Amino acid sequence: MEKGSQRPSWRGFLLAGCAAVALLGQGCTLISLKRSVYQFDHPFAVADGAFRRSLDTFGNTMVGGNRAEILNNGDEIFPAMTGAIRDAKVTVNLESYIFKNDKAGEIFAAALIAAARRGVQVRVLVDGTGSSHSGPILDRMRQAGAKVYVFHPIGLWSLYDIGWRTHRKILVVDGAVSFTGGFCIADNWLGNARNPKEWRDMMVRATGPVSAQMQAIFSEDWTYTTGEILAGDKFYPRIAPAGGVEAQAIKVSRGDSSSLAEILYVVAIKSAEKSIHIQNAYFVPDAQIREALIEAARRGVDVRIMVPGRHIDMPLVRMASRLHYGDLLKAGVHILEYNRTMMHQKGAVIDGLFSLIGSINFDGRSLRANAEDSLAFYDRDFAARLDATFADDERYCREVTYQSWKRRGFEQRLAELVSGLFEPLY
């Protein structure tokens, strides 16, 4: 649901509180035993070779020989992804948090069904919570020969584990072309972000060796759900270089002892010397990331955080986010609210060199509870292109100042306090 008011009414506040209680009831297993507090006291410049070499410790080695293309909004994303499916010769592997039984779902289903009917091995994995009402369209794909499964289906026998979700957005075609970003398969993602019905989002298409790492991330959830092991040339072919971009796949998995994604963000933010540009749909960072951003701003780094404005689909998250704006703003962090439509992307560029695009939000659920993924790039040209999209989006933003934040009323402050109590569940 979209909310147009920036000041929540008491009725809206009560509804938000009820939603939070519902989240709490569903979130009994959200908080895992994963370590969540980290220390990093010896930063080095992002441009330093030590930073580049250290990236190899975050789950996957950074590999060269890739080509990366930024896809903005549904008008670019839908044709690129369905086109890759239509061109598939051997395998199509799709994992999506949401796959709705609507117009957008039909567009994807048609491409997947056609691929399955011509003999391509099609595998589709959707989340039980995000795609809980998608049975008819999933059944149609199964009838056409696609293997379609649900990650943690919702049922009375599994309510205790409803917080365990896959929020990954992955498409891998023939083991050599991969996509990830914030995109979900639903009508909200159609169009070109021209109005509040068309969401602003971004995907990246990567061609080259890094796609094998994305295949492995998909395979993790697929094997967990189905028991089928994906191996061999159909899934991991020899991949020729497709470009000059260095890239690596980053994942969050519930069973990991530490959050590699959060560690990577801490290291990158603390190592920044020039700029930190973050776009994130659900920005509720924990204390250590907030402190790292504050420290960066105080040492002269241009820190800009772009978040959804009045069109956010989850007002409760926006209120929890605004609770912590004060210290960030006083330190010189620029907070920009995107007000053209719902902004759903999850991207970051550090020092115009290191960048990330994927499904990972700046919240506790994404960094520690969900299954998530991102692609990281160490390439100035790609970072410049991503920074250019950030600058273009700034045209539709309103900057939050410390003075305007301080002037918010009692209702707003109370709503933020209550919303903040549920931060681990967002």
C-alpha cells in the first residue's frame, strides 16, 4: 500500500502499530545466531590494491572478464530478462521473492513456458511469503514442463518458520548470463517510473565468469528446497571473457556464522575517501553502519543516502528510518527522499570505483535473516555509470535538513519511537 501523507495520522499510526505486532508474531525465528557486531580499525583507500585484494575474502573471488549493463525500470528490465530467456539454449534458472499472477507475471510466464516447450531446462524458485497467492501461474509453468518450487511454503505446520525467506532476485541463463537487483515480477515494476503506479528500480545484467558465482547462489536455495544437485556443463560451462569488468557475487544466507554483506559494507564505508552514494528502499541500518557513515562524513567524504519518500510501500520502515536521521544529518550526511514514485533499488557506489547492485536492503532482515544476493564491481567506468543514474534520480528528490527533521511534530516522533522497537524485523 502507498501512503501519500508525510505526517502519519493517529489512525495511520495505530495501523502501523498493528502491522508491527503482526510482524513480531511472524518473526519468532528472524534473529539467527549470526554474529552482528564487527570491528575494523585499519581501513585503506578503496583505490589501494589492499582493498581490491581483500574483496576476495567476502565469499567469492573477484573475477575479471565480465561485461555489466545497468537496466533502469520495467521498460528496460522486462525486455532484457525475457529476451535472455527467449535466447536460452540449455538452462534457465530464476529465483524471485515475488512472482505474481498478474500482467507482469504473464509476461515472464510466457517466456518461461516457451523455453520449457522447446526443450530448455527451466527451473523457477519463488518465496512462500512473497508469492503466497501465485499458485495458478506457477501450475501453468509446471504443466508446460518447467520445474517450479516454493521456498518455505506457508502452512499451519510452518508458521513458526515464516520469517525464513528468500529475497534473492536472480536469473541465470545458460550459466553465462546473469541478472540481479531489486526487481520483482509484479505489475508495480512495469513502465518507466513515470507515476506512483510504476516503481523506480534497477537491475544489472552481467555476462562473463561472474555468472558462475550467481549460478552457485541460485543452486544453494534450489538444492535446499528440492534436493537436486546442479552440476556439470549445463550449469557451469566454460565461460569466455565478455569484457573487462572485475566482479564478484555476494550472498547472505541464514546459516552463515557472519553476514558477509554487512562486513563488506563496513569495510567499504570505513575505507571511503571521496564519496559514498547509497540508494536503498528500506534504510534502517544498525548502529555500527550508522556510525561508519557518520565518521565518513566527518572526515570529509560526500555521503549521500537516497531513500523513498511519501510513496514508500511500507510507511512503518520509513518511520523507523527517520528515527535515526538526527546524528547522520548533524554529521553532514545528505539524506534525499525520492518523491516521484516508490524507489525500490538497492545500490551503492564508493569513491567512484567500487559498486554494488542487488537485493540486499539496509535492514536487519536482509543483512542477517533472509537469503539475499548482490553483485559487486571494481571498475571505474561501471561506477561512473551507476553514479550518473544516482545523479539523475536526485532531480526527483527532496533533501531532508536537520532543521526540518527537528521540526517534526509529536505524532511523528511517537510513531518513529514505536516503529524503531521493531527494527530487527524489517
